Amino acid sequence: MGPATPATLATPLTVQPLRDRPGAQLSGSCDLDSRQALVAALGVVTAIPGPVVHLDLSAVVFLDTAAVAALARAAAALSRQGRRLLLHDPPHSLRKVVEMFPDECAALEVAA
């Protein structure tokens, strides 16, 4: 995907269950306008049973720092239960936040 522009950043956040493994796919943009939807989606995702819950981010165009923090909190909550939140194909914005705040993002696990 190309760089985020005002038009792509305005893409609404949607969530769909994954068909092939326990988890969900997020699509769109995660920012101030969609923060409540993201938090609600992560509540559903972290309630999915199983040792590993997958979150496909390949269709996410942008995650702001608060969205990345919400992902880190969800991953930490699962970790405390002895479970994992495995992120797939995160956008460049997530990788930049992880580079800037490695300690705060330590709970995030990206699939190879």
C-alpha cells in the first residue's frame, strides 16, 4: 500500500472474523474517530478462545499511537492468560510506533 493520505485515513474501521483460524481482520483506519470501534473489536477478539488469536492487519491503512497502545494492551491481557495475540501484516504506521516506543510495545508479536 502507498503512503497514508487524508482520503485513506478517513476509511472507516471494519472488523470481520477470520475463516481459517481464530481471530479477525481489521480494515480501514484506526484513529481518534474509530478508537471506540477498535476497543470494542479488541474486546471481542480477546474473548475468542484458543492459545493463539490472530489479527490480520493487511487491510489497515493507518494506526495512530493510541490504536497501537490499545493493541499492546490487548496483547498484554492475553499474555497474562498464557495466550498470544499474533499480528499479521501490520501497516507501516505500527512499525514506526514500535520503533519509537519499544518498551511500551514489547507485548506486540508480529508473525514472520
